[in-house]
Amino acid sequence: MCSNLSRNGQIPHPCPHLADFRSKNGPRPFRALQECLRVRPLGRAAIRREQNEVPRCGVCSIAPPRLYACVACAAVSCHALRAPSHAAVHAESMSPGHEIAVDVDRAELFCCICRDQIYDRDFDAAVVLAQTAAATNPPIRSPPPENLRKRRRVDYRPWTPDLREKVLMGKCSSPLPSNSDNGEDLSSSLPWGLRGLNNLGNTCFMNSVLQALLHTPPLRNYFLSDRHNRYFCQQKSSSIDANKKTVASNDCISKKNSRLCLACDMDAMFSAVFSGDRMPYSPAKFLFSWWQHAANLASYEQQDAHEFFISMLDGIHEKVEKDLCKPHSQGSGDCCIAHRVFSGILRSDVMCMSCGFTSTTYDPCVDISLDLEPNQGNSTKMSSRKSTQSCNGEADSDILNQNCEISALTGCLDRFTRPERLGSDQKFFCQQCQVRQECLKQMSIRKLPLVSCFHIKRFEHSSTRKMSRKVNRYLQFPFSLDMAPYLSSSILRNRFGNRIFSFEGDEPDASNEFSSEFELFAVITHTGKLDAGHYVTYLRLSNQWYRCDDAWITQVNENIVRAAQGYMMFYVQKMLYYKATNKVLPS
């Protein structure tokens, strides 16, 4: 059975080549392969081979991640999605019967013609029998020598050369050649804390957001200064649960949710990423905790990175609200570290077109979702070749023959804060006219956050046409951004001049407490289609850009970042102002 099931739940048609193989070789053609299987530690099956043997492709003589052994002739060939498949070439060049192969490392059936994994009950039974035999008859190992058993009781100490050994190394050795001169990046030269994240199964959306959050300056400083200690938080949660005697003993769900703390998992992740280890890190514990918080998104399907970002911040805020037992305003930024860093306040002015009465509301926000500028006659268009390189940063076969309009982040912000006349079906009730009137609505930013996150609406969903599509328009985003033109004070001053600075009941302009100059430090991009895409993060560390593609970290030029298809952009204030505390410090 093929691995790519259809979305409506129907089982795809079985592989015809497998059916032909079974008809020619009897009802149990794979049972003889049981002797060729070996069980590795943790119960995983693989093709039996010598201990020091490294399997290689018989055509290109390399050892790629995926090697397949032909069931008919045992020829080993490689297969890759974006490279020539030597396994398929072998099956097509041989006589019928060489279409079925076995994965050398995973012991899984593979059809070289269909180029997909297949399932056979007889082969699965052979694997289960091999695993059962290995579990019931474990290999007999000779006891280790006496000297080795004694060494295991001694604590491990890293080797450091003494003075004599240093002299010998200086005379009899030479330094290894560095690849940094050739343009290649070494893991030792990467900035501190830059570590790849393993993909746990369609989790690139999570890895891309986590890379941006791990290098958000205020958030990084908060966790690395031990402002949230996971061990203290767990002890505190345990003591609170012990004091709640009114809770029923069989209420397991409430106890589990009370112990759930995404901030503790973030603290553990910061400790692991900034430990100095360069091996890719697997955020499995954080993924499991997030699944508990967002049960409706708990699956191995691809999720939206922006939706994960909002859900994650909401999980940190929800835990703080439960611990403090009283609600806090998100816009104030004092409730939790998530809103202390990302929370701002939007201002919405709705003015009656008849009498001029204005209704003002304030809403907290952790990001700003922006619509791309609509298609206009004066929109800049590029040739197909140029649009392919500039809009995606790499060749994309889906838009090779399409033109790509250019939008700008500043133009999207201008459109966001531009006065909008609501239609006749959106009339609001005017308190002064006492009837529903046509109105003019304008958005502005009342309070800037420490870190501004801009989400670009690249996915369009039409309820009338019952279809969804992705907007592949190229977006220009500056590395330095001045948010002063989009503040409420600037918007009101442009509307009323110097006659009116604030409405009745307004506080002094909250935006004056912070700087309006922002610097770009992270960009999350999305490549591919709506239902089959991939997320990648570009990070700016020490004035150098790095591409974080799950477990792979590479150094890139800033032109690659400018040409990327931006989906989420993170800007941090150039200057951070600190308020004086009212707490009395011990002398």
C-alpha cells in the first residue's frame, strides 16, 4: 500500500508490480527473507551484513541515506527524490521481476517503478518473526575483561595535554586546514547558540518558529538569566496541586494541565541549545507539551507556522493566568514574558460619515497580519526567469511561466493604517445620530512591542469558490524599519493637524516610552504549494545571516534573504529603554 493516502480517507490502489511478483513467486515469497534480517538495538529490523561493512550503491559507489537491495538479485542501488534513481534504472533495465526492493537500513519494501513504499503482509510477518526470535534468543556475549569492568566505575575525565605533550604536538604536528577560507562554514565558527533542530515528522513549521524565538534578544536574555527556572516552577506547581484538596482524586486531566508549562519546556530548550553542543537537537518534549495544550492540532500533519506561534504564546500566557489566579491585560505586557516581549496595542477609530462622531477602541495584539497589496496596473512585473530567482530565492517550477508582482512591507503597513470606508452592509450605530450610519474606519498602533512580528497573508481561502490558494507575490522588506508613521500620534496628527493631539479620556501617548526604530533579525519563509510546502528561517546574528533548514545550518548572503518569500518577519527595537523599579532592594 502506498504511503501517500488521499485526503478523503480512501485507500489507494495496491501496487501492480507487487501483485505480479506474488503471482510468480507463490503465496509467501518473502518468508525466505527472514534469515536475511537482523534486529538492531531498540528492535529495529535491517538487512543482515557484516559489522564493519558499509553498503554502497552499485552504480555510483556512494552511501546515500536511502539504499535498496533488489529482492531478485540482491543488487544494491540508491534512490533520491530530486536526483536520478539508480534503483529505478536497475528495475527498468532488467527483466520483469526486479521491481521490488528492500530498504537496507529499515527493512521496508519499496517499488522501484512506482518509487514509493509498499506494504505486504507476508513480508511484515517475516520481520515480526525475526524480531520475536531476537527477543526470545538474545545473542550470548562474553563477559568483559576484569580491567574493563573496573574502568567503568571510574568517572570520565576529558583529556587535556600536559606541558610535555603540548611541546610534542607543536613539533610533530601541523594545524588542520580551515575550510572557512574557501567559503565553507565550520560548525565551530557558528555563533553561540546556533544549533539545528531535527524534523520530527512534518514539524518544520515548529522548528522555524522556535529558531526565531530562541534568538529573540529579550526572550533569550530572559531565559538565559534564569528568570524562569523550570525546576523551581515544577516544585511550585507540585505544591499548589498538593494544597488543592477540593479537587476530586480522579480528575487526572486537570492535574495534567496544571503541571503543563510551555515556559519550562522553553527553558529546557534554551539550556540545550546554548550548551555548546553542535549536534542537532530534537524538541520532542516541547512538541508533546504543545500537543497537550493544543489538542486539536496534535498530529503529524503539516501545520501553519503563524498558527503555531499564536498557540504557543497563548499557552505560556494561559499558564501564568492559572498560577496568578487573576486575569491580566495582554496589552499591558506585565502578565508573562511572551506578552512582555511581543504584546502591543492597536487603536481602531470608527468615524460617522454624517456627524463626525468617532468611536475609539483598543485591542491587544502579539502580531500584525498584513494583506499583500492588490494587483494594480502600475505594479512592477518581472520576467519569468527573474521572478523565479527573486521571488523564491531558488528555482520554482510552479511559477516558471508566471509573472510576479512586487509588494513592499511599508506599502502593506500603509494599507493597514489607511482610512477605509465601510460598505453599506457594515453600518455601525452612531451614538450621536442614534441610527446606523456609514462610517470610516482607520487602524493605528497605540503601543509598540519590544519585538514586532509581521505576518503576511499568503494563503487565501474563498468560501464562495470553495477553494484555497497561495499568493506567490514577491515582498520587499527592509532590514531597518521606522514605525513612527504608523503610530496613533502620527495618524491623528496627519488627520487633524496640530489642533487635536488626543481624544478625551486618552492617556499620554504610550509610544513615546519606546523607540520607533526597529531592526530585522529573523525571517520565516514558506516555499512550495499550499498543501505541500516547507518552512525555513533566516537569522541575523553578529551582522551575518544564517539559513536554518531544520537540522541544517548554513551561512548565506543577505541577497538570498532579500529574495526569499517572506511569511513572518521579526523586528526588534534598536534601543531598549528600562524603567526604574519601585521594589526596595536589600542593602
